[in-house]
Amino acid sequence: MGSAVATQIERRNTLEIQNRSLSDLKLYGQDFPGSRYHPRDRKNWMSTLNPKNLHIYKIVWPGTHDSATNKIGVPFISRPFAQCQTLSVHEQLVMGTRVLDIRVEENGNVCHGILITYGIQVVMDDVKRFLSETKSEIIILELRTEIGHRDPPGFDKYLVDQLGELLIHQDDNVFKKTIAEVLPRRIICVWRPRKLSSPERGGALWSAGYLKDDWINTDLPSTKFESNMKHLKEQAPVASRKYFYRVENTVTPVPDNPVLHVKPVTKRIHRYARLFIAQCFSQGCDDRLQIFSTDFIDQDFVDACVGLTHARIQGIA
């Protein structure tokens, strides 16, 4: 018992030190090229940046982690342990999210760990509704079989049947194209089965190798911040990459910590999103940042990503 208490006291002290470290780093500034830019229409922000000038590789894509968990679990009981977003997929897209992270299980339901929520058709309907309301917005839609679950049979066919002509087919040349050049196709769909065959090269769906990240499971904000920076520096610049690379501005509850609700834990790093972008410039890896994802996405997070995208188009970043 005494050992467990000592461990928690040590963890609390570590958390306080890490929070202080990131807070001190903010004193050096959070400005970066485009940091003061605010899109006049978040729902159509790609359109407002001119699809003829906006190359796929130049975009800083605002994304959400565990995107379809707004209604997961039982409110006030199991939901706080698994909910990473309070907005629906459609609401996230309207706010400006352009990368979705969807986890599924063998029956075609969305899940997070052992908790299951609505069927995948809800996500499909939200995505198609948003695309019907806009003209030039492109989405990266990642779907994966959740750890501990079996692949839903025939899921690749289901995705193609659902999204059809909206799908941008797997092609290394896409990265150098502008949005105008890939239209009227609107979705880069990455499918990550656990055991079934991966999408074939050149097909309608993209395989896992086209969307990379370096996830570490920690609830310590500075540990995650520094890990994100380290791994980002190891990537090639976006102009020469043939894959998308994701940085997730999230921390997650860990089993040996008494705080197991997602929201109070992930808030430890949520407010440092702009600081991370500013530090990318300070540390010379701003040309590597591409997908930037978060829990509980908000307008400021979207604005930071869109602002940097705008600066890249203008040639000032």
C-alpha cells in the first residue's frame, strides 16, 4: 500500500514538473507563420485557399483521434473512459476537421477498446452529407480494426460500394497534385485490417503504409510532446514524401494512474498545440508537419493548422 502511494506521489510530482516545463516553453512564444490567420469559413476552408494553388503535400491537415466516439458507452458511467470527441463526425467536418480516425469491430460497429457505439453507416452518412454540402473539401478517412477485435468481413467492398466515385485511388502522384487536380474525387480512404489482406496497390483504397505515425502510450504531456518532436524530425520533408505522417497532440490514461477519464488527462497537452507548431519552426522541422490530430477538437486547433497551410501557400513557411 505504501509503495503504491509513493508511486502516485512520484507520478504527481513528475506531472507538475512536466507541466511547468511546457508552460515555461510558452514564454518563448507561440507565434509561427500564419498563426494569426483565421479562416472566414471553416466548413469550406480548402475552397477559400483556392484549390488550384493548394497542393496535397502542403496541407497541414487538422485531424481527430478516435473520431466517432461522441456517443460511446453509457453517459456518466462508461463514456468518460472512452469518449475522445463530443462532436459528431459531421460536426467535426463542418468545424474544419479533415482527417478522421475510425475504429471498427467484426460486426461493423465503431468501437474504442471494448466499448461499442453506433454502426459504421452513421459515419458514412455523415461523411457523404458533408461532401454533398461542399464542393472542394478533401478528407482523409482512416478506418482500422480495433485492437482485440476481428476484421469485419467484406469491409473493403463495403467501403467501395458506399463511397464509390468519391474515392481518390491509391497513387504516389497524388501528393504533388493540387486539390483541383483530384476533384471531383474527395476522399483518401485508408483501410487497416488486422489480418485480412491490405488494399492492393493502385486500387480504390489506400494501404496502412500511406498513413504513418509513432504513437506512444503515456499520460505525461512533456514526454508526449518531446516524443512527437523527435519522431517528426526523423521524417523526410513533406515535399519529398510519398506517405502522410501524423502527429497526435494527445495523451491518454494509463492503467497505473487513478485518473482514468480521457478528458482531464488529454487536457494536459491539448493547450500546447500552437506551442508544438511554434517549436517545429524553432527546431527546424516545420517542413515535416503534415497531419496534426487531437482529442476534443476545437476551432483554435483548426485555425492553427489552416493558418500554417495558408502560410505555405503564400511561400512564407
